[in-house]
Amino acid sequence: MTRFISLNHFLTTILFLTTFIAAAQDNSYEDGKSYILGGLDVTGLQSYNEQTVKTYTGLRVGQPITLPGEQISEVIKKLWGLELFSEIEFFITNIEENTVFLELNIIERPTLTNIKFYGVKKGKIEGLIKDTDLKKGKKITESLISNSKNYIVNKYKKQGYLNAEVAIATSKDTLDTNTQSMVVNVNKGDKVKIRDIIFEGNEQLGDKKLRKALKNTKKKKFGRFWKKSKYIQEDYEEDLGLLIDKFAENGYRDARVISDSVIKVDENNIDLKIKVEEGDKYYFGNIDFVGNTVYTDRQLNQVLGIKKGDTYNGVLLRERIADNSKPDPSDVTSLYQNNGYLFSTINPVEISAANDTIDFEIRIIEGKETFLSHVTVSGNDKTNDHVIYRELRTRPGQKYNKADIIRSIRELGQLGFFDAEQITPDVLNANPNEGTVDLAWNLVESGSSQIELQGGYGGGGFIGTLGLSFSNFSIQNLFKGEKYKPVPMGDGQTFALRLQASQTYRVYSLNFAEPWLGGKKPVRFNLSMSRTQQFAASYDTSGDIDINKDQQFSITGITAGLAKRVQWPDDFFTISHSLSYQLYDFRNYNIGLFNFGDGKANSLAYTFGISRNATQGGRIFPRGGSNFEVSAKFTPPWSLFSNKDFRELKNRSEELEEEKNSVGLSAADQSELEDLDQERFRLLEYYKVKFKGDWYTTLVDKLVLRSNAEFGFLGSYNSAVGNVPFERFYVGGDGLGNFTLDGRDVVQLRGYDEQAVTPYSDGATSPDGALIYNKFSLELRYPLTLKPSASIYGLAFLEGGNSFNNFQDFNPFELKRSAGVGLRIFMPAFGLLGIDFGYGFDEDLVPTSAGQGPSGWQTHFIIGQQF
């Protein structure tokens, strides 16, 4: 572009001077004479207004002008800079004494009115137009065409299309004046793959090890999924640096790439030939620390972890000094920065290299201790400042501590109120002389409220659900109308209300949680209330459902709990306590696990829990760390305090059961049997232990492995009383609890029908629930997008689990196995949505399916699942 303008500018100037000299000869005036501009005419215009062009020149009638002189040259240069004209010429039309009249002749550049792409998918065209700026109304220049062509070619080359070709043509558009249409033909060709990577000169490190060192440059290999074999120049050049690092890791610090070449095999394949020189192998000698006063040599050596005589490893040395690949590394730089020395510098310097041994000095400039001067928060439009500040571990006046910043990022991400991917504190106003720095937390709010509004057909009728969940609620502003936006928000409290109803059941539940009870310490208070009603239903011969509301089973419950973060064993631990009460009321309704259909059962239970949540990367898509919880729920051993002989009650009950199954019972005996079970279960007694652990590991890039293990056991104190009919485990399906509020645990096991991996009574049509279960799963996750408006990730899983009714049958390795794929979408207003396709390799436990082979393919929908 520059060359083209300069040439035209030069030719135009020569033309002007020639014209001017001829006019000067005709009018007999001296070179460089001063004139008054008497007039300026603009010719050649097609779309521009003459006055507009005159304004561009900056010339005005009546002004002094020297001809020839710099003024005209500057005007020409200015007009060229506008890139609106393809030719610019000045002429002298007349001279009257000291007055000169000029003519400016221009040729306008055509305007782009329409553009068409061929050889590009429709969805990609808009992005190309935006990147190349080939939009309607743009002036068509040679540089625009050239730059656009080069951009598109390079774009496809970066994707492995080394043979990509682009042709751009323009044609006159007859619908308007001085306009042109443009056609862009793109021929990507096939991707060029790397057939082989050939090394020369390597004697100590094998080809296989060197190929593995190339992170993004791989040769074609069957079965490779995550790394493609396409050739991308930029990645290849970066990988050559990693190749040298691989030699340095193994002691060859002088290794270098002598030459590398790309050998074309055919149109779609190339070979890479890399010639290296390894050099000699080196070892670490003496490592001395210089300038350290805060830490002793022994302390620094413990962090450095390199001893005299170790094989030289330049990459390891660099990482132990300052590892920038991790947010919280254990290196010497972090050791200083975690103790307030932000401005410290640590540099390893080779001081001698005798034979094969290298001596080092680690030169340290500790600098001044650094303190936080100001800590500010911005971007929180809904969340109140105190909710954020109480989670921050960075406060004004404290020493600068990198570890505290990393932990604060995690805590803010765990709140769920902000986009975890965009929590980036900025270090401002750093003053090494005074030892102060400011910290600015820039946050992006994400939706923290969810609504569940569903309607569907099931259980013989319409099912309607209304759920509201506000995870950033403010109860203190409940009666302040001006705080409703649309509900009072900002104090970090949780308020959830859920209503569900059909012909056969109704559910009401309310939950409130305050994470900082009293506002001074992280003590979480939780209060929940619930009530569910289940009505008896029967079907006539036509399939119509008949509801009998005189036959019903209801559960009314209330739970209050406290949970506190503790400092030991570390401050990721939380200890929780809760007290719950449930009233089970039966009115002419029998669920099959006991003999009475009228009566009440009461459950008063205390739950103690220990959990440790140290995940990294936010709640939606954790990328590292772990999360586990152990809980023990138990009731008082009521039978221990009772004078009743429960052994006698059980024996008599078993006698009546045998008689019932053989010859039937009289009305009196049936009434006695019901009274016996009512007596056994009037006050429920049991203990329940559960464990659940999740571990997250980033394998490569954003690919994350989630490992999961679960176990649960429900036991009884007194064998004469027996196991309670509630609080049981139901395994199989999507893991959603639906409307059940009887303390049961619904355990996800994809690839099997709902609750199909749960023991059934002989001939029963529904499971009775298990007393023991265990489950293991591996899940690979990869994010498609992690934006605040919607986070989406795909997954593939392997899963195995089972349930049992006693320890005699329990075998942790006797698993119902499954595998499959799925997709998760998190939208702030609706929670987590998803779908899984799972294949069950084994038979489930449904009596009618025994011997029918594997469970096969199952589809599971996840709607509104919480974290």
C-alpha cells in the first residue's frame, strides 16, 4: 500500500510541476512566486459534494499561496491519506496579475455495495467480513483487497490448510454510481497432515521421547483424538522450543536445533525433518544463595529441592525459582510473595562450568516488605459489598500474600454470584520505595436466581411444578418495596420455595439459609420445612384414574442446622450439626414395608457432618481439587428406654405373618398384627452413615477428569425392632428425588431405569429401598463455553454401583456397570440442565427383568439439578 501511494504521489507531483512550468512560461512569472488564491474548481466528482472536497483540501479563496511550494504537496499528501481517491491532479487554469486560479481533478475510488463468499460455510461468513472489514460502504483499495486475501489465506493455514487459495474479483454495480460488487472465492483444499517427524543427531534421547515433547505437532497415528496431526507453523515453532527444553530436562543444556525442514510428500502430507546437536551431559554442582536475609539457605534449599550431583535440569530449575504454569506453585518466588515480598527478584546465575559440572548462584534481591494500601471491589451491581469483603482474605494493612489472593479467587467463585472465569484482581499503584500496593477486584455478576416452571403428564394425570430459588437473597429488605429488583437481593442468603401437584400427590417445601449468622463468622444457619401428601390411586378397565383422598400418606418435617468453617486440619473443613423432625401420618394407606395402614410414625434425628471443599475453578466447572463429605445421622435408641419386650413383639409379628401367608388372618389377628407394627415404628430408631467424594484433575488443556466414590449404610440398634421403612437408598436413573421427602437418598446410576438397581420384594412393582449401597464413577468433561449467560460442557462417563439389604450380601466389587455420554447446560435462571445417554451392561434388579440380559440404552434428563 505504501509503495503504491508513494509512486502515485510522485507521478502526480511531477505532472503538477510540468503543468505549472508550462503555465509559468506562458505567463512569465518567477519560480516560487506568491499569489492570492482566486478560485478552486473540483472536477471528476461522482458521489462527493464539491464543497466537501474543498474542505478536505484546507484551501480557501483569498489565502496567500506560493507556487510551486509545500502547500500543494501537503494538500496532495493529505488527500492521499484519506484513501478516497485513486488519482489526484492540480492544474493552473488562469493567472491574473498576483491572483491564481486552480483546478483539482480527482478520480474517486469505487464503493463496495455487495460481497459474496464462495467455498465458505454460511456460519463463517459474518466472522470473515468482520475480521477483514469488507463491509458495505467501504472504499475499495488495492491494500484492502491484498490485506483481505492475505488474512483469509493465513487464517486457513493456521488451521492446517496449507494449500488454501483465495481469489478476489470486483465488478461494476450498475444500480448505483461508482459502486462495485465483490466476489471472494475460497479454496481451502484438504488439511495437510504430518506423515512423519524425523530426527537426526539424537543419540541419547530416542525419537519417541522427542516426538512426545512436541506438544502440538504430532504425526498421523490411528486412535489419536485430542491432538491432531495438522501442521501449523506457529505451533511448530513453539514446539521447537519445547524440544530444547526436553534436552535441558535431561542434562543437555547446550542442545540446539541445527536445522529443520518441511518436506512435501504429496498435496495432503508432509514430513518434518529436525536435525539436532545434543552436546555434553551436565550435572548440578554447588548452589549458593546470595542476598537472602528473610530465609536461611536451608529453608531455600528445601523449596528448591535440587542437590549437588543431580542431573542438570534447566526446566526444573526455572520452575523451582518461578513456576508460572500454576496459580499456587511451591517455588522460591512464591515463598517470598506469600510473606509480603512482592518486589523480590530471584535470578539463577551460572558462575562456573568445569568439565561436566555447573555451579550456580541464586541471587536474591528481597526488596521492601509490601503491604496492601487500598482494596476495592467493582462490578457488583446486585451483591452488597459486605458479602464480598467477608470472603476476601486481602485486607488493607495486611502483608501482600499471593496465596491469599488465590484463595480469595476461589472463595468468590464458590459463591456462585460471579463469573468464576472473570475473577481477576488487578495490582495497582505499586510503590517499591514505600512498600505499598493497591488491589482492585473487578467482578462480573452472573445470575443467582432460578425459576422452575414445568408442566407434564405422568402418574395418570397432569403434573405442575413451580419452584423459585434465590441464592443471593436479602431477608432484611423483605418489607422494603424499593429493594425489589425484582426481589430483594444482595446479602448472600438462600431462599427457595417449591410447589408441585398432581392428581395423586402434593408437595410444599421452603428453605432458608444464612451463610454468615450474625455477620461476623462463617457460621451457616439453615431452616427448612416441608410437607408432602400422597393419595391412593386406582385404574378402571378403561384406564381412567380414580383418586381416593380418604386414603393418604403425608409427611410433615422441619430441619434446623448450623455449619461452621474450622481451621483444623485446614481451613477448607466444615463441621455441621442439624436437628430434624418428621411426622409420618397414614390414613388407610399402606406402603408395603409394614402392616399398619392407619397410624403415625415419628422421627427425631441428629446429623453430624464433616466436609472439605477444596475445588478450584468455580462450582459449575471445577478444574482441580477435591470435595468430600461424611455424615452420620442417628435417632435416640428409643427401645433402650422402653419397658416393652420388642423381641416378643417381633416373634409374635413373625408368627402372624407366617399365618397370614399360609391360611390368612381373622379380623382380630389382622388388627393385632397392625398394632404390633405400629408399636415397633411409632418412634423410629436408626443410624445412617454416608460418604461421598469427588476429585477433579485437569489432564490436558481444559479436559478435566472427575473421579467419584460413594457409600451409604442404614442400620438399626435393636434387631427386634428391625430396619425402618424410611431413609433408604434407591439406586438407578438420573438421581433426581422427584417429590419424595421421606429421607430417602436417590442415587444416580446412568444406563438403568429409575431405581431399577434397588432390591424389590418378590413380585413387587416398586422397590423397597436398600440398606447399603456403593458407587464409583469416572467422568471426562470438556467445556464448550463458560460464559455467564450459559455454561456448556460435554462429558463421557464410566459408572458402576449396586445396592444391598445386608452385609452378608454386600460386595463392593459386584457392580452394575454402565458407560455413556452427556451434555450439561447451566443457565442462571434455570439451573443445571442436561441429557445423558447411558448403556447398562448388566441386568437390573427389577423382578420381571431377571434373565432378560443387559439394561441397554437409557436416556436421562437432568432438570434444575443443584450443586
